[in-house]
Amino acid sequence: MPEIDELKRLLAAQGVKYFFGAYTDVHGVPKSKTVPLAHLESAAKGSELYTVGALQGMGDLGPHENECMAIPDLSRVVVLPWDKRFAVAPADLYLNGEPYSHDPRRVLRDVTAKAKKMGFKANVGIEPELYVMRQSGTGWEPLVPSDRWNSPTRGYDLESTMLADAFLEPMVEHMTALDWGVYSFDHEGGDGQYEFAFNYTDALTMADRMVLFRLMAKHVARGLGCVATFMPKPFADDFGSASHINISLADGAERNVFADRDGKKYSKLSRQFTAGVLEHAGAIAAVVAPIVNSYKRFTSRGQMDEISWAPVNRAWGDNNRTLMCRLPVNRHCLEVRIADGSVNFYLGIALVLAAGLDGIERDLDPGKPVNENTYKLTAEELGKYGALGLPKSLDEAIGEFERDKLAQEVFGEKFHRTYITTKRDEWNEYNTVVTDWEMRKYFHRI
């Protein structure tokens, strides 16, 4: 950890005035008090206390109980490139001197520690997709209005990308300033939808980065009079947004052990890991696709003119994008395609990693790959591969999460129960809402 005085000097030289030691709530939203730079030393020792029981999904700490202490990891301080008055470091929560049961970052740290004991380091890459929209008198309009006039899709379109430079260029500049290694970005298939690709890193660092990425995207969009949304399926007739989790394991020599010794094929260990993820697919879905809207993305077409390219079955394939698990041909990793941008990345990565390690420990076999376009298969044709259906709703996914012993082990008994209660409350609230579709369908007919 850097010496506090030296760190303060370095931050002040960059124009920093304020410091955030940020933890996330259950939804992955960063939370922190603002500390003037002069008080960094006290913040580093845990001076900032939080009544986290007042936040949804963070436990039942009442007004009569102790507050949580946030201890920032000063080795990971980042100066926000879009506003250098502020520096942020990820923080871990403690209660009565012990790691707090409902701290999402603690969950991931525990699983990466287990991986280390097994001789592995988890590396993760994320492919975040999002919409940048502007509200008008007629509803939501894309950042570039002409997107609406080009059917069926502006995906990869050169002109569309260039027209969106007011959003894309500062995003890339900020990520480059943070040394994230941006190697491509593009206009995705949706009207006003964009994707960024940047270098993978270790699991904890990637989760820390994704907290900042969402904060960054919302700031840049807001400066344009727009909203950046990571909602998985904001429009019934347009493409959904994913945040695929690409995960692999490295050994002590930093060799990717998902690659066979020849460096060309996938290893047996990668298939064991994949089998573990499939074994716990339902529980994983409840965490990496954690909101009601997530399950409206899992359709081959829906109300779209084109296929959705979204995962619809819990299976693995060599390069099959219709499935939950894909083993890409251009890199050695497991791509978990059901993850979307509403995930708390600490929790999502933790459960995926834990499931994969479980597959290794139990020597699980994922079976043969499904290399067919499952969008076109009949129920009978799909049946030959076994039960492949993903949960059809958040309610179904939470049911699987509740029954999954590994999920309880990873979250801990208290957090596991709180997560179930929080998500069940969300599902029950959704079921009380009378939607516009219901009004159009039934109001005059019945």
C-alpha cells in the first residue's frame, strides 16, 4: 500500500480534491461518502461508517446496531479522467471488525482466494453493451436520430459509428487514460446501441473496473443530454444488451490452462469448468441476469424483424451464440452469454468462477457440444440434447438459486437469504403492475 502522505501528494498534483472509498450495493451501484483529500489518512483507517441496513438487499442491520466500516484499497486508487477533482478506490465493508456478510466484493475475494489455493488465477474480460438514448416528446430516441431510419440494423455501420463520436470518443479517451487497453468499439445492432472491447485482467480488477465503466458511461451520456442504460431489453422490437463474461484460468506461470498443451485445442480442464457452470446454470442466471427485464432478452426473435442473437438454451457449443456457454474459436475462454449489464459484477463473476471450480473438483463432463442453430430446432430435436431450457423468469431463476447449495456457500447463509427475499420482492411487485400491453389487449375486448 502506498504511503498516505506520498499518495496525497501524488493525487493533489493531479488536481484531486475529494476521495471516495466506494463499495457497491446488491445491484452493483457504487456507494460512498465524500472525503476531502486532507482527511485521506483517516478514511484509509475506516473513519467512514455506513448504515447499510437502510439500503435494499444489504442486510437487516437496524438503527440500534453498529454501522459498517469501509476500508478502501489504496493500491487501487483511480483518478476519474472525466473529473480529476475526484479519486475513487474500491472499499471492503467490515462489521465489528469482521468482513461484512453482505459485501459483494467480499464474496468475489473469497472465491478468488479459493481459486488461488487450487493453483489458479481467474482472468476475466467483459463485453459491455448499452443504449444511449434521448427523451423526446414522442418517447425515447437514439443518440443519432438517423439510426431510426435504417432498417433492419445499423450494426457495425461505419457512418453510424462516426456520427456517434460525441459519446464514443470521450469514452475511449477515458478508458485509455485508465490504461484499460481498448482495442475496438462499435455501433451494435440496436438503434443507439454501442459496445466496447478492452483487455482482460484478473477477476477482482475487472469487477472494480466495471463499476467505474457504468459510472463513466452515464456521465458522458448525461453531458450530451442523453441517458446511458444497461437495461437488458429496453425495447421489444430491438436488440437486447448483454455484458458477456469471458473467463479463463491461469496457472502459477501465467499460462492459460483452458488451452491444451499444443496451444490450439481446449483442455479437459476447460470442459470441466464449463460443466460446472452448466451444472449451476439456473442459480447463475439469478445473479448474472438479476432483474425481471433480463428474461425478456432470452428469445430467438420476439417482436424483432431479425433474429436476436441472444442465448436461449443452457448448453455449450464450440462457437454457438444461441447457447448460454460458448467456447470461442479465436481465444481460449468460456463466454457466459446470459450475463447482462444489470449484474453486480462482483457477485456474477464470483458465482461463475465458483461453479467452474466446482466442475473441476468434481471432474464434471459437459457432454458433447451443441453446434446447431437451436433457434431452428423443434422441441423434439432439442430433446435429444436433454433439458436445455433456461429459466423463463426471474422467479424461476431465484427458485434454482434458492435450491443451489453452492450458491448458498458462495454468498453465505445470510446474504443468500437476503438476495432471495430482495429478488422475490421485485418479482412480486412486477406481478402487481398492469402493463400497457394488457390495457391494449383486454380493456376494450373483455
